Amino acid sequence: QVQLVESGGGLVQPGGSLRLSCATSGITFSNYAMGWYRRAPGKQRELVARITSGDSINYGDSVKDRLTIYKKNAKKMVNQQMNSMQPEDTTVYYCNGGIRNVNFWGQGNQVTVSS
């Protein structure tokens, strides 16, 4: 069974940093593009960061100066580190794994930026 499980979310103060992790199972990890997306209520799904199987990286415009995505290949995990977080970063973050026309999604992880 394919599973993507996010962890690391929670409450962070404005200006703070947070790291999210996505643990995968049931996939050939090295063949997949992995990414982080977010979707706030009433908003469209937004790219946070994506890293391909060839290690090419794309960052969403709203986070590109504050975001680092990286893989831990031996653990079949993909992480993201976000710095200088702001209240507008408050939403649910989803891990994605894709290959060709197949996509798998995690259940989401809530991040709240508030003082």
C-alpha cells in the first residue's frame, strides 16, 4: 500500500521556522518527483516546492526566498524547511509523490503561524 505521511506541523510564531517531513512507503522513491503543496479554505492548491527524480527543484513564488526542499533518500523521505514564516503561511500542507500520470497524496499537516 502506498502511503505518504506528513509530520512536523503545529504552531509557530511569526518570524519563526518550521520543518515538515514526509515519510513514504510502497513506492520506488528514486523514480518519483516529490513535492509540497498547500491549500487554504477558499483558495486554490498552491505549489510550495517540488523536487524531481533528477533533483531539479522548483519553488512557489510566495515562498521561494524562504524555502528549502531536500530528500533523505535512504529513508525515503522528503522534507521542507521554511524560514521567516508569516500568518499568511497558515494552512494545511500536503506531501505529493508523482510519476508519469500517477499521483499520491498525504492526508495533510496543519501549520499555524500566530503569536
